[in-house]
Amino acid sequence: MNNSRLPVESLNRYVDELMRNSSSRHPAWNAEYIRKQTENTWNYVDGCMMLAFLEFYRVTGQKKFLSYADRFMDDFVRNDGTIKTFRKEDYNLDSINGAKAFFPLYDFTGKEKYHRAIELVYRNLRESPRTPSGNFWHKKIYPNQIWLDGLYMAMPFYMQYETKYHAMRNYYDIYTQFMNVRKLMRDETTGLYYHGCDESRTMDWADKKTGCSPSFWLRSIGWLVMALTDTLEQMDEQLYYEYRQLCSMLRDLVDALLPFQDESGMFFQVVDRPNDPGNYLETSGTCMIACGILKAVRLRLIPECYREYGEKAFYGTLQRYYTQETEKQASLGGICLVAGLGGQQNRSGLPDYYYSEPVVKNEGKGVAPFLFAYAEMLRLDLAKTAGQVKTQ
């Protein structure tokens, strides 16, 4: 792939506009809150965006990214480490995600309140209720349920804490939770993973034998790709066997996805049903796979030969859904707003349900992984300039 196709000037303006138009109270990328016309509260989407901005700081060294993430998170975290609108009693794995940003913010700023917040979130995570197999419930309101989303929300944070502050004491717990997901939620025929699993087999969407939901939802699988990559990034290789088992799980998942990659480079909303009426090439899940592959190659978790598939996914999204609307304004479309299982809406997990959810522009669940992938492309450019990576 030729990175000269990367519209760096346009993409950099896009990132700057996102920051310029967003505050901790009213982030422009959170379409759910905008639609509700309510003030922002602690949520995982903002966490993804802050992690993206912090990644740009690491890649470029430009302090505007660090300053922005610090200001945004500083508004939520009190001096004692408590987090405004964070509800411990909800035991919601989504609420863990934003706390990943506290590790670099504490390292870069030295603000003790970020460390206190890390400790608070870690205690809450460890107190979370568990399924019979030992995995955290996705949320207290979803008892005995594992969702792939939750692995991304919680496991990289859990692993980073164990590595940095807890002498790796609970590594095996993290490893076991991934292995449970592989055992319970992986389809042996395709190698793909189902969105959710109800170990109690009581939910309407759950298969009575396996407990799994009925479809391979793209974004949920994208969350899993990023969960494995980010968790392995924080894991010490001293646990030789467990480390390599997780690497193998990641590579097997990528291998399972590649036969379903469209010629455009993108993936479909329901991965294995490209010919369904209503199915479409979706941005958020495609970019999660793109950034997960690119990062995994950079970290040498999977071989270099996979890089072309990550680049193809990123460029496919760029070509199809990234639009320069005016000289100063761009947009990213093709983003599924939200999807889940059960709940008050009795979401079925069937393909038609996933096709029915709104498709929006510039929403953080799509923008953040798009920016993660862009950051990886910038890293690649810098590495090539330094002569560290061979062009293909």
C-alpha cells in the first residue's frame, strides 16, 4: 500500500475540528446525548476519544492533544479520585473504559487524582458480579451475560493495573476470561464470535443450548480484536504460555475475518451475510479491525504480512465514508449508532435488528477507531521515514 494516498492535511483538520467543537459537557461526537438533548455524563465513547487523542500525542508529540484530554478528564475527576456521574453500584463494564486514559494522564501530568481514580475503578471492577464460568457480568442489569464489548471496556484496564501496580497477581483471571469467551462464544465453523452469551440461557435472544446470541455483529467482533491487542500490549511476556495463547486467539480471529473482507476493504454490519437486503458496509467495526491489525503488526503480535489487510480496511473506509464537505469541514459516515441485546427494547440479536439501527455521521464509536487506525498509519509513515519498515 502506498501511504501517499493518506490525506494528512484534511484528516488533521478533522481532528482539530472535533476538539474545537467539543467540551466535556457537550462533545460533538456523542450522538446519543445530542439526540437526548441532555448534558454529558461519564461514558465509554468519550473514553475512546480521549484514548485516541492521547495516541496522537504519543505519535506526534504535539501538546495540544495531551492538554485537551487532560482538560476533558479533569472536569470529571475530583481531587479525591471520585468521578462525576460514575455509578459504582451499576457494575457496568462500559464505565471502566474511560479510566484507561488515567494511566497516561497520570504519567504525563503527575496529577495524583488520576491515580486515585484508577484505584477506585479497579476496586469497583474487582467487586463486579460474575457468571458461573467466572467472567464479569456485562452490566448489573444484564445478569450472567458476557458481551464481547465488555472485554474491550475492561480487560486492557485490568491488565495494565495488574502489570503496573499489582505485581501481575490476577493475570490468570484475565487470561481465563478470554479463554471462557473462546470456549463459549466462538463458532467452530467460521471462527467468528457471537455478540453475547447468556450463561443462564433465560434471555429470549439466547440459544437454549449454547446461550449465544444469533448473529456475528461486526462491531462486537471489532471490540474483541481491539481487546486482545490492547490487553496483550499491557501484558508482561513472563507468562509465556498465556501470552502466546492470547496471541494465537488474536491471529485465529483475524484469519477468520479475512474471508469476509469485502473487495472494498470494509466489512459488513452482520459479517457473514453480505447479500442480505439491508446489510451494509459499516465504519466502526471495520476501523476497529483495521487499527487492531495495524497495531498488532507493530507490536509483533501477528506477522507483518497481515498489515496489508489492515491498510485495506482503513483506506476502504476512507474512500467510501470520509467526505471533505467544505474546505474546513469533513465528515465520517456509515456508523451504526448503537446496538445491543435484550433490554427494554427486547433487542433480538437477529440480523434484521442490526440492520434497523440508525446509521449516523461523526459518532465517536466510529470516529475513535478511525482515528486509532489513522494514528497507526502515521506511525508507519514515521517508521518508513526512519527506515525501520520496508515498503511493500
